[in-house]
Amino acid sequence: MTIGVDLGGTNIVVGCADSGGHILHKEKARTQPERGPKAVVETIADLCRRVMDATGLSEIRGIGVGTPGSIDRENGLVVHAYNLGFDHVPLRAMLSSALGGVPVVLENDANAAALGEARHGGAKGYRSSVCVTLGTGIGGGVLLDGKLLTGCNGAAGEIGHQVIAIDGHPCTCGLRGCWEAYASATALIRQTREAMEREPDSAMRAIAQASGEVTGRTAFDAARAGDAAGLAVTERYMDYLALGLTNLVNILQPDAICIGGGVAGEGKSFLEALQARVRRDMFKSNQGETILVLAQLGNDAGLIGAGELIVAV
């Protein structure tokens, strides 16, 4: 058996899954990164022991860790993880030592989630796939011929930072015009707020007041109610989202693109509208086309994928 670790800036989740990707048991604790790397590793080790005790595992094949930030896989370092305060932290050696020499594999958290969806989720059965997560930003991971694409410096898969607009909206990465500045859930909320200011009588305002906040669903809910301003927001957002997806298709030609995150909760109609836009604009080939699928593992994708890291090496 293997153990997967989903290391986040707020929470750490540790669990083990069976060969079908079904989680047998998981444990969770607050990360509290202000305590420093040593304390965080001690928490991870404690959660691993608790998972082993709960499942009756006397020994494990290894531990896979999905972590934010950039990874030096060869040396087992978390090079930079700003929301953890990690800078060249030898996480692999520290965790392995804390657990008596158990093998540890590190991977970026978005790549771990992509691996989880490819092995046991929405992209299962496809030889090459891209996982796109629509959240605060746009996370992603790329698998070609079943293997994670990491690039010359380990940073491949930052799909949210493809630039789609010269001198466009500022992005948190410091650039302008990044895809995630237009197609993330954060961007959709910004676009919704801007439309509400322009159209004070829009149904979006009433929907937001009823729920107590503007969310990624506000414009979609208004559009379903027949609100013209809400429909304009969702149509423009879908155009931005489809533009980045089309770029991915044209560059990588994967068998499938697996889309997750809160906005993807719009479901089948959302997916069909995106597929139509991508099919219209993509480079045409008579050898088949990339299909869009919905992610299936939700918040467990990173945990399940982390456990698969040991199998993948």
C-alpha cells in the first residue's frame, strides 16, 4: 500500500486508497506553516502513523506528497512554496527520516491532482490528458503517454499563465493578460461585479443579496433566470475559458481535457458549450479530436494522485 499526502497552506490531508482509487481512510490537520518546516513535517508524519494504525498497515511501499510550489525532484526539495513559507526545504529527506526511512516522492499539488484524475477520475482510460482546475487561479497538470510532463526545470503545467491578452488584466504572478486573470473563478466573480455596477437592475444583484455574496454561480443563475446581463457575463466568460482550452488542444493534442473546480459544477450544458467553442476554433485534423470531460474526484484528486506517485516512479 501507499500513502498520499495533500499538503496545503491551510490543511494537511493524509490517506491511503485501494488499487481502484477508493480512499480507505484519511486524516486531516491544520498546516500552521508559521511553525516552520520541521513542525509541519512532524504533523505529516503523525497523520501518516494515524492512517497506518487505522487501516492496520504494518508497512507501506512509500509516501507520495503533493505540495504547492516548485519542486526539485532529483534532490527532494520544495524549492519555493510561498503560502507555506518553504524555501529549499528538503522535505523528502525530512519526512523519510521521521518515518524510519520510508521512500518519499514529491510532486507539485496540481500535477498530483492531474495524476489522480488520469488514473481514477474523469480522465481515466485516456493515454494523454490535461487536468484544468478552475478556482482562485487556474491550476493544471499534463500527462503525455501516461507520464507527467514536468519540463526542463520541473515547472511545466502552469497552464493558467499562458498569456491571452497583451497588456491585459494584471495577474498574481506579476504578468499581465494571463488566462487565469480572465477564466478563473476569481476572474468570473470580478466580471460579475463589474456587470452588476453597469447594470444595477440585473437579476445578479438580487441573487447575490439573497446568497449574501457574489460567487462563480451568480451570473450563471441569473442567465438561467433569463437575465440578459447575466447571460452576457457567462457568454464572455465561456469565450475566455474556451480560448485557453483551444490553445492547449492546438499545442498538445491530448486525448482529453479534464475540467474541475467550482465553476465546472455547471455540468453537462457547461461542458457542451465549451466543446462547441473549442471544436469551432481548434486546428482541424481528420485523426480525431480532443474531448472535454468533467473531473470526478473533487477535493480528493490531489490525495489520490499523491498516493499514485509511488506507483508512477
